[in-house]
Amino acid sequence: MNKKNNAKVNIYITVIGTIITVGLISFKVNYYDPNHKVIKTISPTISNIENKVMVAGSVFPSKEIEVKSPISGILDELFVNIGQSVHAGDKIAKIRVIPSPMQIEAAKTNVNYKLIDYKSMEKEYIRNQTLYEKNVISATEFEIYKKNYELAKELYQSAQNQLKLLLDGFVNSTDISNIVRAPIDGVINELPLEQGSSVIERNNFNPGSTIVSIAQMNYMIFKGKVNEVDISKLSIGSKIILTLNAFNNSKIAAVIDKIYPKGVQEQGFMKYLIEAKFNASEFKKPIRAGYTAIAEIVLESRKHVLTLDEKYITFRNDSTFVEVLKNNNTKLIPIAIGISDGIRVEVISGVNTKTIIINNYK
């Protein structure tokens, strides 16, 4: 009995194995195609697209001036430090005059001359004052003598100050010329000279020695160079986004206020300098002159337009095509495209959101 059951089981297993084998062979012959490929498709979508350019540059103060000395001499004392805020009129430095013997002798002679004139005018003024009080001369005549006396007195005091300036290097006055003062409000950005350095005066033939550099840091300017292909798409007032490398790529908005008309050639391309101004006081941290930055400039933008990944487009000479699927057949059709952001491109005509496009991208 057991032998008969085992025989039946073996027969069943043999029959089932034969059916499976025949089925696999039949499927391979009738359905399996080694050249069969799965066709992937996509369709255009509606989205926003922007054509951007990245420009490297640096930020600088909106206003920076070099303060010079009106006289030559030695830098005797500095009243400010790097990074210190100053106001217009604040004392910056004191210059000690180092005169030549000829200058000292000339100044002494000038003091003597002015003293003689002053004493002479003083005697004449006193004498005519008595005559005026006795009504011997008119008030008009007396005013002339008084004016000449006061003028001689001022010239004598001025000559004395000039001699003291040459001898001592300074004078005791509230309006002394050897004290250099800040011409504007700002921050001390640079101190190129140290105490004891020689100072050359500013005149028509020499720019003079720079005592300090004062910068106004409330507003800063980004300076960068834009390629000639992109400069025509920019205008005064265009907004840009600056990425400051010093603050972990923090961003701040700026507005272009200068586009230089003359370009410079770099690596075979003409580039044009632009300046964009921004309010540095609105930033949480102090921005220092010379910080590097990357400007993100939107050259063109489109809102709610038909877009397609650029990798699905075929370029031939000056024409663009996409391969579409229609009625189980593929066909290459021309399309018109607009701006691109480097990944997606604007599709102006040729397809719509219902068009099935073959994805041949590998």
C-alpha cells in the first residue's frame, strides 16, 4: 500500500514539474523579449524660473578719506586708536614743527617789524583819541586810526604765534594749526604713521603724509565685476543678495547704484565694475572693510510659466527639440525655449502640461 502511494506522489510531482517547465518555455518563446526596454516619460510643469549670476567681490565703506597735515614736522602725539569712533572737529594728532635756522631768523625779524608797527599805531591811536574827545577830529577820522591800531595788534600777535610755533612746535591757542582734526564723523580705519614719524605737509605740489584714514561704516558698498554678456541686463536700482563669507554665509540685501561704463579685460573677457550699497547698521554684527562676498544677481525672472528640465531637450545647431510619445509612437518635435537657470528651462511653445515626453536621459 505504501509503495502504491509513493508511486502516485512521484507521478504527481513529475506532472506538476512538467507543466511548470512547459509554461516557462512557452513564456520565454512568446512573451520574453531580450531587447525590450521600459519607456520612461515626463511632462512639463508650471513653475517660476530665474536666470541668476554669481559675482565675487568685496565690501568697502561708502565714504573713506585720508586726513593730511597742513604743516610739515614730526608726529608728536596721536589722540585716537584704530577702530575708535570720532566726530567732526575731534583732535586726531599733534604735529611738532622742526624749523630751519633761516625760518627762525625770518620769524624773529617779522616779530620785530610787527612790534614797531604796533607801537607806532598805538601811540597814534592814543594821541588821536585825545583829539577826538576834544572834538578836534571827526568820528570818521578817528575810526581809521582805531582800525589801523587793531590791525597792527593782530599782525603782531600772529607774528608772535608763528615764532612760538617754530621754536616750541606748538602755540597756546584754541585755534592752533599744528593740531590735526577730524573733518567728518566716522571710524578710524587706518593709522599709517607712528608717533615720532616725519610728516610732509599737504600742498599744491605734494599730496602730503596721511595721518589717519577715517571711514563712515554705517553704509557699505559691494564692488564686483560682471561679465559683458550679463551687464546689459542690469540697471541702476537693481536689487541683489550678498552672501558674506565672514559670517557663515549670512545674507544681506543691497541695491546697485553704480555701473561703470568702461570695462577691463580679464582672461579674454570684458568685465564691468558694479557698486551696490547696503545699510550695514541693520546687520547684527559689525562689517569690516575688505570682507569678501558673493553677489547673487537675478538677470531675468519668469513667474508661472511652462518649464522643463534642460536634460530632456535635444539641441541641434540653433534649434531645440523634444521626443514625445503619441499613439504608442515616438516623434521628435521642435520647441521654443526662453530663459534657463542651468537646470530648468522656460518652454515658450511646442508642448504643454499634457504632452508626454520621452525621458532618454541616462
